[in-house]
Amino acid sequence: MIDLPAPDRQVIARRDQIAAALKAIVPDGVASDPASLRAFDRDALTAYAQLPLVCVLPATAEQVSAVLKFAQREGLRVVPRGAGTSLSGGALPLADGILLGLSRMNRILELDYDNRCVVVQPGVTNAAVTRAVQARGYYYAPDPSSQIACTIGGNVAENSGGIHCLKYGLTTHNLMGVELVLINGERLRIGGKFAGAGGLDLLGIICGSEGLLGIVTEATLRILPRPPVTRTLLIAFSGASAAGRCVAGIIAAGIIPAALEFMDRRCIDAVERFCAPGYPPDAEAILIAELDGMPAEVADQCRDLSGIAGQCGATAIRGCADEAERARVWSGRKAAFGAMGRLKPDMLCMDGTIPRAALPQMLEKISALSDHYGLICCNVFHAGDGNLHPLIVFDCMKEGELERAEAFGADILKLCVEMGGVLTGEHGVGVEKKALMGEMFSDADLNQQQRLKCAFDAASQLNPGKVFPVLHACVELGRMHVRDGRVPFGNLPRM
């Protein structure tokens, strides 16, 4: 179970007054009645819900700035929200907090082909960026499975990846600059259309900060030209461990596919019933490998990759004959999360990352945990970079199943850390993993991370209750510096 900061009853009693003040800033974008707020009470970690105090939907960066100035002045907590597709509870509201929704800020501001970038507002969907530039032969590389719905602001907050992150990187590798609004309403521009900015890498700090440091109101994204040739291979195996060995072999051979995705038997069955992509009916596991680049390069890589797959015991290797077949093969992978509804009404999607060589061992351990907890787990993940997405399916209406699913998921993430991996690859920590942060970080590590938050948000008003298992006041962290013989923060306000 999760815990959030205790609500301030005095703030809740001021709901109408706060809503009225926000309406003066955003006249056409404030919701405060329970029926309207119900649409914003959770994100894609659907096991948990909480009505916000009030929801405000600004349409401009100026309005965002004014809302944050008001929140700081009144001592109010603020939870930022994009499209609500977060799988870690990153946008879970607070009962005494303003939910700041950015979905109305959905304009593409500039298409700059000379500098190979686009400038967008945070509410622009991931897929919309590629649609805007594809006629000129360009695309935006990060492509989460939720790309038709998830927004760039949320992608920046969680450092999202997607199917093609193996070769082209996560959001942080494709983000060139942002406009950031601080809790005091100040607007900063960090990075831009140029490379090699001097000074501290503040852009690297902002990307993946989960809304704890500021609100992104504009993003400059790198776009790439479409490669001349793209080939997709569908490879079947008689066992999941063989597929895991094949992944390690491909990377060890120096082949870096654009994408290398894994699905196990249970996931294949669910996806076939959901959208019939035509996967081999007798496969216990499949890999979808995509190679792109110059024709000769792709041809050589396809030959070498197929050879490695054969050595690892592949039972079938099929190249997609045309774009229609390629789209059909990828449709199954993109639909994997939704297909879980064929098995059970509820799902937890985990997000640990492990060294690639540990994939066979990890799959065996997940299978043993599935038997231990008596719950189905379907494995689908970005195999090439070891980013696991085990899908634990359950029925929250059955007593104890949610608790068992959470314990199962926690054990998977602990295993990831034990094997030399990390707690999250692209979904963030949010509320889902914050209790596990101690598995990966020492108290000193976590305190140092909180000192960084203090530099941006001294009163911890932005997305409190997320990421950190224990939240210290900034003055407490300053005293820790003194005890450690280092320089304190100074006279910072208490939370």
C-alpha cells in the first residue's frame, strides 16, 4: 500500500475560496465539484485514486506561472498532470492539493527542419510530433506504447523511452531544451536548438525529475530523418530462456537493432485474441527485431542476427514482406498492455531494468514468483536494453489479490537491483516504487537527492509524496550537512 502526505483540513475547508482565486487566473479551466474532479482522480496506476482539492487547466505558460505564484503564496501543494498515462502513480492527486493539468497546452509552436528540431507545448501527444514532420521524411524517435495518448510533458517528467530506445535513446537523448516554471512563477529557459551548452547539465536534471522541480511549459525536441531501409524480423523460440540468450548474443556481436522486443507465451496468446497480429501459434517466446540504416548495412545485420538466432535454437525466423505486415507485427506489441484485459480486469506493469546477460535467469525467477504468489505474469519488454515490463494480472475485487500483486511486483524490482539493475527504466518512481528506493540508494544518497529538490522547491510544494520514501524538511537536510562537516543550505523555510 502507498502513503501520501496527510491532508491539511484547513486547506480543504478553503476549497471554494481557492477555486475562485484560480478562476480569476484561468477563467475557463477550473473544476472543483466532485463529479468533475472524478475524471482526474487517478492515472494509469489505477489501483489508487484520490480526488484533488481542485483541478486547474491553464492554456498558456503565463497562466501556469500565475497559478504557481498563487500556490507558493498560499502554501498550497501542486501535482502536475499530463495525459494521466503514468504507470507509477506520478500524477496521483492530493486531497489538499491543486492538480495542474497541462492537456490544453497542446500546440506545436515551431517546425525547424534546418536545425532538425521541433518546439512544442507539453500537452502535445508523442505521436503527434511524428505526424507533424513525417511528410518531410522526419520522425521523433522515443515511442512509448501509449504514444497516441501520452504527452511530451509527461515524457519529459518520466524520461520515457519506448520500442526504439535501444538505438535512439530515451527522452533525455532527444530533448534539446525546455522552458521551466519554478514554484515561485519564475520562467527559465534551459538548453535550446544549440549543442554543447556550458555550465551544469540542468537539462539532464529536469528530464526524469517527475514534476518535483518545476513545470515544463515548452520542449525543444530533436527529430531524425527516416532511415533509407527498415527491416523487421519475427523470431520464434521453444523457450523463453533461449530468447534471452539470443538477446545477449545479438548485443555481444556488436549489432544494435533499432528495436529488440520480447513476448512470452501467455502474452502472445492474449495479444492474438486481442488483435490477431499473426504470431507463430506454437512459439513459447518471440523476439521482434527491427534493423534500419543503409541497404548494405541492414542486409548484413539481418544475416548476422538470423545466424545468432539459429545458434540459440530459434524455431522460426520470418522477415516482414512489406509495410503492411510490419505494421501488423508491431500492432501486437503495441497492444500488449491493453490485451491483458482478456485475462483479468486489473494489471500492474512493472518497470525494472537488468543487465542483458541476466535475462534468462530473470525469466526463470519471475516464473517461480508467479507460482509462489498464484498470479499470472505475462512478460513483454524492451529486451535489447534489459528494460523489463512484467505484466501482473489480477482481480482487485477478490480479497487479497491486490496485495499479492504488489508483493509480487516488489519482489521483481528487488531482483532487478540484486542482479545489478535499477528500479525503473522509463516509468519513473512515483508512489509505486518509493518504498523500494532504499533497496538501491543509501540514506546519504537519498538525502543528497532531496537537497537538489530543496534548491528548486524549498517548501516541497511540487508533487510531494512522490519518489522519496521519507521526506525531510530542507532545514533538517541543512543540519545534516553541518553534522557531516559540510556547508548547510542556510535559513530555508520549513515544510
